[in-house]
Amino acid sequence: MKFSATFSVLAAVLPYALAQSQEWGQCGGIGWTGPTTCVAGTVCTVMNAYYSQCLPGSASPSPTSTPATPPKSTPPTSTGAPAPSGSGLNKLAQAAGKKYFGTATDNSELTDTAYTAILDNIVEFGQLTAANSMKWDATEPTRGTFTFSSGDQIANLAKANGQLLRGHNCVWYNQLPSWVSNGQFTAADLTTVIQNHCGTLVGHYKGQVYSWDVINEPFNDDGTWRTDVFYNTLGTSYVEIALNAARAADPNAKLYINDYNIEQTGAKATAMLNLVKSLKSSGVPIDGVGFQCHFIVGEVPTSFQSVLEQFTAAGVEVAITELDIRMPTPASQANLQQQQKDYQSVVQACMNVEGCVGITLWDFTDKYSWVPSTFSGQGAACPWDQNLVKKPAYSGIVAAL
């Protein structure tokens, strides 16, 4: 009789105990069908609509629960590897008032389980950018024929993880299919091509994307307009055409112009600032400017924060969209220490500017960095090394956050 009573109590308690998420585990959010309570000493904390997490805190043995109403079909959620208490780049960024700390990723990397364990961890990354699979050559390889499977894979991953998504990009001179880059268009025809591409692309991801890089890299380094099929056919009006098409397709997405070498005072930054002011005065939708921040160790511009402030004063938000800081390889200890200081100063500039909404690494690990294949003898540009181990650069980011 005594054994039977004890067994009954255990049978009643055991499912409850097993149903509790561990520290740093997921405990709620849209689409979550797992445990909605946390172990003692942790609190189920809402990170966003899609993700609640058991974070350390003062909690009773019966922790707070976050109910969730799952839709009919949502991809399974992966919480990734746990972060040590007090760390996690996205957690720190959001605690400091930023919207996200994120990273770019690419489809071919998603079969690397050690990599995705970090990528999927919303404590580290609250935002994803598709490095290539939303570009023109990937989404409209032939006129009027759209393919979204690769872009959808990353969009669905972000949704499953509860991460924000940045769209990259609508109109860029590079990675164009030949039917666009070599097309002999009239102004009217190219206008239709841009409207159809931007409208279809942005419309496909309507409601899923926080911001779009609608226009990518429109200027030369001397501040003149880059010559390509768009500028050569339509002049500067292609910018307005694309922005208006994107706004019509998704009125709630933030619309950005994104470029590099605008992080320091000079002709290119001035050209971008003048463009933003002109668009705003003409009533053309423009919400933000993306600063790519592909830097070289020891060469981070000292005027970066003041440039960010000039753009926010013009009425747009700003973001660091493609951050990496490269060096000669193999990396020396001196350069790794300088890289730590450089990452800290770049992130600190964003932290010091209220209108800087977030920071995105151009992939977080040297294992998948674009740098070595583009800049011969250069690399080691990311905060995680080839073996997915955090470098001193990570500590520099944490210090700034």
C-alpha cells in the first residue's frame, strides 16, 4: 500500500518535471509545442513573438509559463547551443536597447550542425540575412520566372528561431542574370522590369522581413554614380522606381540603401547623404541606410560615429549590415588584439547613436568568410575562427554592448 501511494505521487510529478525546459532552453513562442515552464531559478522570458527562453533569475519552483498558440504548420524550432550566463551578443544588444545583433548566412552552410548550433541560438543572433539567395540571379534567373526555394529556406529558419530577417537585395549592379545586365532596354521596359522584380520579391516575403536593402552600392568611391544597366538606362530615377515598388509590395518593411566606404567623412558619404535628403524631400520612401563596414585591421575610420549621426539627423535609421574586419593571414597575435579593439570601436559607434538599430556580421566565422577568396592573403575577419571558437574580437564586441 505504501509503495503504491509513493508510485502514484511519482507518476503524477514526473511528467511535470520532464516537461520543464532547462536554463537557456525554449519555453514558448508561436509554433512552439514543447515545455512552457522552466526549471527552478530561471524565468520564461519573452524574447519576441516566436521565442521565449528560460533565463537565469529569481523564480519559484513553479516558474512562469508562456502559452503559445501554434499555427497549422510551422517549422520546428532549434535553440542551438547554450550561451554562458551574462553573454550572448543579441541578448546584450537588446538589453542595451538595440533591435538585434545578427549575422549573414548562406544555404550551403546549413548542413554544418556545429555551425547551425551557434547560428540558431537567439541569445547570440537575433537576426539573419541571406548572403546570396535573395539576390536577382538567385530569384529571377529568367525574365518573369521566380525561384524562391533557397531564400525561403533562410526565411523559414529565421521564423523558426524567432529571429528577424533582413532582405538582401532588390537592385544591385552585381550578381545579375545576363538577361538584365546585357539587356537592351528602353526606359519604359526597364522600369517595368524593376517594378516587377522588386514588387514580386518584396511581396513574396511580405510580413516576414524587417528591412530590405532595396538599393545596393549605387555609388563609386569618389561619390559619382556607378554606371550599370540601371543608371545607364534610367539615370538616378531607378532608385525612386525601386523604392516605390518595394513600399507598395510591403508597406511595413523598412526600406534601406546599403553601401560600403560611406563610414568615413568624404565624397561617397556626402553623395549618399545628399541622395537621402533628396529622396525625403521628394516624398520617396526611404527609412534607413546600411553601412557595410568591411574594414581592415587598424584602419577603422575615426569619423564613423559622426557620419552615423549625420544620417540619423536627416531622418533615417542606420544599421551596420555586413561587418567584418580582415587582416593578413596567418593572423598574428598583435593583429588579433588590434581586431578586438577595432570590433569594439565599431560596435561602440552604433551603441552611441540612438538611431543605429542593429549590427549584422557578414557571417560570424572565418570558416565561411567571403574575404579569403576576394582579397588574396587576407582573412581571419570574423569573431569566430575556422573551428568555430570565439576570438578576442568577440570580447571586444561584448565590451561595447
